[in-house]
Amino acid sequence: MGNCSNEHRGTSFSASAASLSNPLICSSINTFFFLDKYIFSQKSCDGKNIGTYSTASLLALSIIDLCETFYCHLGVNVPDHAMTFRSLCNLLQDSVTPFVVSVHAKECAGVYFCISTLTIRIIGLLQKSTQVFPQRTESLTNSDFPQSLPVVVIFKDFEAFNSQVLQDFILICSRYTQELPFIFIFGIATSPSAIQHRLPHSVSSLLCIEVFHSLSCTQHLASVFDKLILNSQFPFKLSSRVIQVLVGIFLYHDFSVQNFVKGLQFSMLEHFKSQPLSMLCCQKQEALLSAKTLSKKNVERIRHLPSFMRYVETQEPQEQVRLLTNDEHVKEVCQKLLKNLHKYHKNYYPILQCLHSLTSSLPKFPLGKHIRELHVSCIEKNLWETEEYDSALQLLRILAKDELVAALRKCAEILKSTKILQNVLQQLEDFIGRLEALEEDSSGNGIISGKMEYQKTDLFQLQKTLLEKESRRTKRMNPFEVLRSQVIEFIDSLVREYLTPAELQPLNEVCYYSSSGVLRQRLNVTPRTSIQAALSHPFYYLQNESLKTDAGTISSAAPDLCIVYKLHLECGRLINLYDWLEAFLTVMSAAEDQDTNSEDARFIQAVSEMEFLGFIKSTKQKTDHVARLTWGGC
Amino acid sequence: MKIHICLTGIKTIILDCNNISQYSVFLINSALMNRRDIMSAVNPDQYSYPSVFIYGHRATGKSHVVLSIMKDLELPHASVDCVECVSSGLLFHQVLSAFFGPDAAALLPRCPSLSDFVRLYKQMSSNSPATQTRYIILDRAERMRDMDFSLLPALLRLQELVNDNVTVILLSEIVWEKFRPNTGCFEPLLFHFPDYSKGKSLVQILSWDHHPSYTPELYASYINILLGVFFSVCRDLRELRHLAVLNFSKFCEPLEKGEAKESDIHKLWKNIEPHLQRAMQTVYLREVSSVQWEQQQMDEKEATTLRVLSAHAHIELPYYSKFLLIAAYLASFNPARTDRRFFLKSHGKIRKTNFLKKHEKTSNHLLGPKPFPLDRLMAIFYSVVDSRVAPTASVFSQISSLVTLQLLSQVGHDDQLDSPKYKCSVSLDFILAISRCVCVCVRLLDLLALSLVIQSQVVRQERSLFTAVSNLHLL
């Protein structure tokens, strides 16, 4: 039963994995929509453009500004570039010109290779009139090439191109641009000023450059978060630790959205593989159906879930007994709890967005700049018990009226779009109405309080009056302040009701993947540490009882490589091979039935393996010595 | 060989040609004022001088003068741009197909040598002997030096080799002395195209394409203003013309609005000057395209946003990449001896007087970055980063991605696997910008400050030391 449903989950998992990659493509397409539109407009006025130039430059000295060039300024997230360019390429091919060619720096070691790859690809695109195999661009222009369409050349990694090759290529293209319009698209990962570093002015003056910036990778990440993680439609959830690991890898290491999505996919796989109860992690109706038909084993598993045990403890003693003995009752309760969990998620996200929109404009961002930070702190612990939350509420309490109204309006918009929590929406709109109704009164108040009697006072008296004023203010708030504190209390109550930590929800283990340690081990690998662990503690990988040793001793039963490795740890920068061999032989002699002849050979083999692994290298500084390359344990 | 000076004749021919505009005539005219000698080489009917070398800066009209003479006199010529000729075979191919048609060029073997070319040329020219001198025009001839070493001397006396009335014209931006091979060669006729002078020729040429609805005087004064701004950075005629066309509408704006009269040169100057300065920073450097620039002129408000977009945006790097870059910078510009002092918490006491050797006191910024091994980079990286960082694969892959972004560069070719060496190739300003957005910790700033102090030779001058450190703290 469990097996069967797991299989079933497998199919729907692959479907959702396919949908996972969509948002990135969507957003990158959005990014380039502007570019696309631009090229369209250019195309329409292209002929005109050339016309004006040829009349303007009566002499046809040479063509300035005719090779159109676009710099796509992308982030450094190299793995994402391929996908972005692929979608851009498809987009251009569909809408602008069929002749879109993308080249890599690797393929363009020289101008000849650059041009030949270009021509071969264009000919591949033409797929006709290949009787004469054109070797050069010129002969290509002479063939029956559709004249009006430009050739788009995408240089994927501009930084890696040899600048001389690029210069020559641009010079050659500029000679033929009247017969064959070229559009270059350079993908730049650093800054647009890379152009000045790579190309001299004589070459860059032949280009007409427009700079396009892709969305920054954090914005990409935010959109992925919105679509996949902060979404109640998507039953699979991540715990706060896992989110922190994934976001940490993203921010600290690679800035790659694609890798982030892969991490998400991996954690999903892990979750469905390691947690048998994950069969309940699906859409509400399906989940309820499978909860009805839970197997005996799975019911037992549910009873062992920490969150379920916590739930049982809160019940009446009679109920507790029923829950622990009656399987059918567990199934019913399970359905109820699943319903609650779904309801919790449904309410959680709109309120989270509301809170974020309220606090994201506060100075110093007490609850975080991004919604993901707020989300992490919400599902981790009781938000209202944190200091940051207190300070955020403090700041909200001193908001001016127009700011408050605007913020509440935003919240109302968010709630309107979700179409749930209608009563909360009503209350919010009620507050907004009351705040706006206050307008006339408060302005009247302002005028009255503005009329103050000013007289000469000494410092003591001033202090006194100020103190009096302060106390008066605390005693008697004007209507706006009363209403404002009501609003804040209302928001506070919302947070306490809806933004409870997910880990406290019964049955949260079904949906939440929480083993962050496994994830970190799998995604953020430390090859050197594992090699060193394998060499110093062979038991860890080989699981052979005879290899169990105390720390500090060298067992002769260990593989030769391990013995040699441990011995080399005791040496300095240069290792005397003979001493090393002697030490090795001493260790080996502890074991009895050894053939002494083969030991030298085994030693040499182990040493060459060490060299292969990069721990030592041969040196010319001293005869019969090798140099050590690594220092310290990790 | 008799030198015919048929300057006047050619001039009339050019003037008679209707398809060439007055403007080009003017330019050719002005070119010929100084350069009438060139005509001596162009004498179609007799055997002419075997090779001519023409040099001058960019956009002084070398190719234009030569090509328009060829065109107007309808002389048989083959014009080849040497940039295209990645092999000499391509050059031969183009020359043969220009003179004798593509069929002749197809007879060339797969990897033609010079002798193949000469043989084919002889064969073809005997079939169709020259009635006029044939001209081979090689643009950007400086590229020929990178090709086969025998090619240039052979082309210079091609006339002898093929026994045909052929002249090779070399066009280049550099002087002949840089071409002359070690073994010596036939000396071509040399012509120099000098730069246009600011006062006379440039203004005259540029004011030739004046707007029909304004007086030539106004346009000439506009050109004077334009040259006042741009002449110091750019003498390229093409570029200047391009800029002149781009900015003229802005210049005329007050006239169209009726705020100024054509005689109000000063007012117009005040109006256009800041605009031109801005153009020098953006359009001239190709940071915005001319289309964008025109849009900006339409709408000044949008201009600011666009300019912000195109300004040197800071590079987005992952957190650890920034630290790696900072560590690389410190490793590149600090002597390795000082590492113990800067990065170890309990370093031994070092006597100040003998701390730095004499040669180390010269500013490291003057000496440029020094290579450092990977180990040192990682050691500095670990001591600079606050938190404990595991030596994960992605940390190391960040180093190689920094190399592909050319922020670091790998040096040395031996032992790339075991102990690679790198150099940091970014400037101090860049590093300061990065460390400003990365580090809240004062310690790192201190480190940078110390390395700065050492580099700027102010160890002994306490005052400047304090200012340097406090400046960094202010950052």
C-alpha cells in the first residue's frame, strides 16, 4: 500500500519538478521582452536608419553606428546564463529573425574559427542552397541570402573572448554591414565598462551600443520564492533550516537561481524518499482520500510523529487512549488535522504578505528586507516573542496617518486578491474608512494646538512645561492615536492567530522537509574533507571492524595509502623518501605474515597515489625528497 | 620610369563626375592640396612605380582618396582589407577574383603559396594582358607583418615577379620604418597624409554638411564650439561628424523657441556646452547608443534615469567571492613577509625600524600586482572572513569563476594542477567599494588601511597615517 502510493507520488512529483523550472524561464523572458520590443522597433526603422546615414555621410567615409550591439548585463551566476540565452535565442528566432547564432569563447580561438562556426551555423539555419559551400562571410552575402533580415550573433561570455579576435571580427563585420545587417548581443557578467577594457575606441566606435540589465539574481530568487515556497497551492514545504541552507548557498556561493531550484528539487526528492508519510503531502482532496485508507504501519508512524504526540498530550485522557488504540479514530483525526493544516497554509501566506508590506517600509527593516527572512522567522518560532517584532510594532505605532492608510490599503489589496479571510478584509476596510473620516477633526485639532502662548521662560520652567506636556500627551490621546493603537492591536492579533510557527502544527512532518544536515552535506560538498576523512579514518567508509583504531595510532591492517598518508602528516615541508619507507616498513612489520619483497613496491604505489591525489609533488630542491602540498586538517 | 603629373586632368574628371557630391570633391581637393604627389603614382597607361605606401592617422582620407580615384577613373583594381586575410591564401583569392573573375581564383590550390599565386597571375595576365595599370590596394597593411615574412617583400616587387603592369598600394596607420624587414626590400614610394589641423581643415570640412535651414556661419560657429569640447579627446573626423549631427538639434533649440537669435553666440554656447560635456562622457564612450541619446534629448527627465542605468554599475558578487577578491588583493599587494603581522592575532613583536626592507618601501601600486600561490590566498581568506568557512567545492569554484570574469588572472604555466598562482587584476577603488558593501567589521578596514599605509610610504609620518586610517573608518 505504502509502496503503491509512493509510486503514485513519484509521477506527480515529476510533473511538479517540470513546473519548477518554469518561473525562471518566465522571468528571463520577461526580462528580454523589452529587448525584443526594441529590436522590433529597430527593424521597422532599420532601412530608414541606413538611408539617413548614407545621405548624412555623403562621402560614405565609413559607417558609424551600424553594427547594432546590445550588452546584456547579467549577474555572475554562470549556470543561469545558458538558460537565459536559450530562451532569448528562441524568442528572437520566433519573432525577429531566423538567423540567430550564439557563440562561445571556447569556439573562437581565432578569427578564422569564429567566422567558420558562425557561417556553418547560419548555413545550418538556411538549410538550402548549399551547392557552393561558402568559406567566408563575403561569399555568403553574395549567395541568395534574405537581404532584409539581420543576423544576430550572441556572444555568450564576453569576458572570456580574446579581445584581438573580437576586434577583428567586428572590423570584418562592419565592412559588410551594408549588405548584411548584423546585431551583436554581448553577455557581460561584470559591468558595462568591460567594453572599454576589451575594445579600443577605434573598434567600439563602429558599434551602436545599448545596455540592458537583466533582473538582479536576488529579484529572480524572490520570484521563485513567491511562486514555489510562499504558495499554498504547492503542498511541499521547507522548514526554516532548509530554507536557510538553500538561501545560504545562493547568497554566499553562487548566486545561481538554477542551482537553487535544483536544491529545491533535490530536497523534494529526499523528502518523498525518506518520509513514508509524505504520501499525504499532496492536494487536499487527494490527501484526505489517502488518509482514509492509511495502512496499519503508517498509522503507527503517525503515532510516532513528534507533532502528533504533542497533539495527543493536549487532549483529554479518554481521547488520548482512543488515539493510541483505535486506528479508525486516528484516521479520522488525521483527516481533521490535515484539513487544519491546509487551512493554516491558506491563511498563513496572505497574512505574511500583509505583515511584510507593513514592515518592509520601516526604517532599518527590523523584520527583514525580504519576505523570505520574515517567512523564516515566522515558521521557526513565535514571531511575537522576538525583539525585532516588538521594535517593528513600536515603529508602526508612530506612523503618520497617510502612511498608515497607504500601508493598510496595500494589505487590503493583498487580501482582496486572495479572496479568503473576508472578515479580516472587512475589518481592515472599516479601519481605513474610520481613519479617513478622521481627517477633518484632526486638522481642526492641529490648528487649536498650534495656538500657544509664548513667553520668556528660564530653563527650569521650560523643563517643567515640557514634562507637563509629555504627561498630558500620555493621558489624553487624540482620536487618531486611539484609532492607530487599535489598528496595531488588530494587526498584532492577526499575527498571533495566523502566523504561528509551522513546527507547532500537528502533522507538519508530512509536508515539511527538515533535514538540513543531509542537504548541506549533499549540496555543499567538501571533497578535501571527505578525502582526508577517508584516509585518516578508513573505518568510516569501509565499515570493516578490523580497521577500528584509536586516534593517533596507525594500524597495519589499514590500506597502504592510509598508512602512508598518516606517516606523511608527521613530516615537514620536504619529506625524505627513505625515512618514509623505513617508517612504512616498521608499521608493516607489526603484521606477521608479510612478504617483504612486495612492500617496497606497495610503498611506491601508495606514494604515487598520494601524488595523484595532490598531497605531495616531486621537487628538485633536494634529492630523494618530495614536497608536501597540504597543511593542517580541515 | 617617367613620372607624369596629371593633377589638373584628374581634378577635372572628378569635378565632372555627377555622382560624387560637392562635399567629397572638397575633401579630395583639400587632400590633394597637400598630397598632389599621389597622382604621380597613378598613371594608368604606362608601367607605373611597383609599390606605393600611404600612411596617416585614422580618418585622414587615405582609403577614400585612393578608392575614389580608382572608381572615377574606372581603373582595374583589387581592394583587400588585410584584417580579413587570416591566411595569405585569402588575399591571393581576392586579388585573382577581382582581376580575372572567380573562375581564375578557383584554380588556386587548397593552401596556395606565393609561387602558386605568381604562376596563376602570370598565366592569367598572358591571356588577358593589361591595357592599363592594375592596382592592388591593401588596407590596414600593418596586419601583413603578422603574415608570412616573405609576403611583404614579394608584394612590393610584384611587378617584376609577374611581369605585368601592376602596382601595389599599401595603406597603413603606421610609418614605413616599422614595416621594413630585416633582410631589406624594395623601397616603395612613400606618401604621408597629415592630420587635419583644427583651425582650418577640420572646421571647413565639418561645416560643409551644414543644415539647409540655418546659415553656414551659424553652423561654423557650432562646429567651433563642438571642436572646443571634443578636439582634446578626439580627432577622428568620422566620430566628430557623427557627434556634430547628433547634437545639432539641441544647439538649435533656443533658436526654434525664439529665446535667442543666431547672433547670440554666447547664449547658444552656454546652452550647449554642458550638454556636449555630457555627450563626451556617454555617447563618445559608447555607453549609450545614439538612438538613446536622441531620446534623452527629447526628454531631459528620462535622461537622468537612463544615465544612472548606464553608469558603471557595481558588480554583483556572491558574499564569499567578495572576500576572496579582497584576500587576493591583499595577497597581491602586500609582501608575504608582512602576512604574519597582519593576519595572525598573536604575532611576535616586530621592530619598526627594520620592519620593511628598502625595496619594499616603494609603493606597491607602482610595481603592480604580484603573483601569489593558492595556499596563501586561502590562508588570508580564512583569516579575513569572520565566520568559519568549510573548504567546500563551491569556494574553490568561485576562484575559477573570478578568473573567467578576469578579476583574477592566472599566471605561470608550469604546475597548474598542484600549485597554481594568481594575480589580482582589480584596482584599489574597486576593492574599497566591495569591502564597503561587505564588511561591517572594522578589522578588515584596518587591514586594508594598514596595507594602504605601507603602500603609500607614510609609515613614519604619523599624521598622514591617522588621516588614512580615519578616512577608511569614515567609509
